[in-house]
Amino acid sequence: MATQLADPQTPAHDLSGPPTSGSQLEHIPGADGLPLVGTTFAVLSDPPEFARRMQARYGRVYKVNSFGYYTVSMIGPEANELVLFDKNKLFSSEAGWGPVLDQLFPHGLMLMDFERHRADRRALSIAFKPAPMRHYAEALDRGMAQGVTAWGAGPMEFYPAIKSLTLELAADSFVGLPFGPEADAINTAFVDMVQASVAPIRKPLPFTAMGRGVKGRKFLKEWFGRETLRRREGEEGPDLFSQFARARREDGELMTVDEVTDHMNFLMMAAHDTITSSATTLVWKLAEHPEWQEKLREEALGLMDDDGSLPEAALGKMELTEMAFKEALRFMPPVPSIPRRALRDFEYGGYTIPAGTQVSVSPGATHWMEEIWPEPEKFDPMRFTPEAVKGRHKYAWVPFGGGAHMCLGLHFAYMQVKILTAHLLTRYRIEIAEGYEPDWQAWPIPKPKDGLRVTLTPLQGE
């Protein structure tokens, strides 16, 4: 699919105005949807499935009218590479995510572009260097072992259980102290902010989802602000928050308190909700495929110490677990679509797309393209053997994004899920009722509406 980029010297579009209007995109096929709401509710019901339907009808480039503006969607690995790698600095992530997140997570790393993004990312990367990562691994190993054991045998709803546990573990490894009595308020604030990101009513009116989200942001800003000042006055800790509180720019200046709190808000949300979603998908598919449970169990047992702990050095050897996790991320990526805004005119798929246009790429749709992933509905971790990966376009699998905005915490995500899987599978068999198929809420971050009903059966005595 031929792509022609604009001249990089062409002045960038003024992003202060609204996105490109529908009248400027009449040459691009697509759906206008219903009066007032457009295709918003159709998109929210199941973004990847909606993208697949649109692709079947209009091709791999089409427009939709949702959330009050038009977006041009581009499907496939080549589109992912164009938009995410963005070698010509053609797209703005800040303006792309802005309509969705600017009232809730402004100034988060994902809402920054180019030099400002590079500078903050470099300052924050200190929290993911080897020494802090060892601390996180040790804290996660202790916490996962205790939490999974405390679940006990019997039926349970996995999603709320792992969501509560990941928040508790974030308090330890990310913040360095228990949330205590404020834990419920902190969790509620994060939930409200994420749900508000796709609320049809975008004004923070009382009793609306956006109103609750903005209130949650205010609570977390104040909490993290107090803690930032306390961290700067006390001894340096190994947790992520302490690292952020002392992060310095290349000129040696500390980040402001507002900058630290905005980054913590965003990264805590990303680490908490996306890992919860992805771990739930993995457990669901493992419950459906007990043969893969056994393979991952054997791998974990061969790497754990005699006391049942999982040493950090073993994480890199959990190849089968990593393959299974990658397949779960393919099956249901935690971020179904990724928005940007075009800074200059460009051509793609035979269409000229004007500057100022909201564009998006869809990991969810790309991950189910049959020409890349035969039998995409089938759970098959063997898709991620080194040989299989080598034969695919490197932007065919993009659950963590790509390019300069590749997820900063992706290694933390692998670490947390590997530790969870090891402790869960070496204690229990995961079972689901015959014929059980959970109904998923696909947006903003996928989760099972019923919590994912599973039964944990202890392994002792087998």
C-alpha cells in the first residue's frame, strides 16, 4: 500500500483548533452514523469488531464520526508503522489523545510530543533501570505469593480479585507504602477517571461520568502532591514514586510537583488497569486450554527456588509464559485503538488525508487479520516462537504501541504477569464451567462484565 509523506519542512498544522471536519473528508468512504451521536455507541460496544466490519465494507482506510468529530482509521501493519514509528514526525500523540484524555490525564507521557516527550521520558526512565526493577521483582514476588495464596480454593471472580491485588502491589513497588484506609478512594478515583475517558458527555457536570472522573483526578493530584514533597524531604527509596519525585532533566533541574503528579497519575493508571485486563485475558484462555496451564506450570516449577519464590534471574527464562502472554495480548489488546492527529497533509492507501485530521490505528483489528494470523480466534502461543516472529511484519503485533511512544513500562508488565502466572499455576488448576463464554466490555480497557468466573482447585495431593 503506497504511502507518500508530506514534506517534513511543511509548517505543522495549528492544533489549537478542532479536528478536520466531515466536509473536508468527503472523498474518504465511511460511516456518519446517527444524528448527534454518530457512530459513538457502535464503536464503544466492540472497537475491534467494529473496525473489522468497517474494513470489510470500506477497505483499510475509512472515516467514522464519533465523540463529536471525524476520525480516519487505517488498518494493518503498514499503517501501524507509518503512524507509530512516525519517522517524519507527521503525527501528534498529544492532540490525538487530547479529546479523550486531556481533562483526566493531561501532561501524562502519552500526551506529549517530540522533544518534550523525549526529555520527560528520559528523566522518568530512571525508574525502570536494573536496580529499581530488581526491587519491583522482589516486592511483586512476595506480594503475588501472599495474595494468590489468600484467594484460596473455590469459585471466584478473577477480574476484581486481580484488580485489587495489582493495586495493593502497586502501593508496595510503585509507591513504597500501603495505601491503607485511602486504598478504596484511590481505586475508585482510577476507575472513575478511566470510565470518564469514553463518556459521551464530555463536560464534567455533576452526577456524570466525566464529573466523577475530574473529581477523581483532583483527589489523586492532591494525594500525590503531598507525597511528592514528603519524598523529597526524606530518604531516597527504591520505589517508582520516589524515583519520579527526584527525577531530573538533562539540565539538572527537578521536575515540578505538578509534573511528577501528572506522570504518576498516568503511569499508575496504565500499569494498574492494562495489566489487570491483560492478566485476566491470559487466565481466561489458560482456563480454556488446560494443556497450556500444564506447560507453564512445568516451566515455573523448574525455575522457582526451594522456598517457592521466583528469582528475578529466572524471569528471562520463562519463554513459554512470555509466548502465552503475547498471544493473550494479541487476542485482546488492552488498548483497542491508538489515536493521533495529522500535523501535515499526507497520502495513504490512495487517499489524501489533510492536516488536522484525527487518525487512528487499531491493534485489535490488525491482531485478527487472517492473512497474518491464520485462525485468529484460536489461542495459539506458538505464534510467538522466534521463527514465527521473524516471518511477520514487525508492526503486525503492537499491544504496547511502537516508536518513540512504545510503552515505557512494558518490561514491568512482562515481569508482573510472569510472577502472577508462576504463583497461580503452581498452587491451583484454573477451571471454568463447560461452555462458559464471558461477555466483555471492550472499551476503554477490556474487562469481563461478570468478573470472569473461574474455580481454583488446589494441586496438593495430585
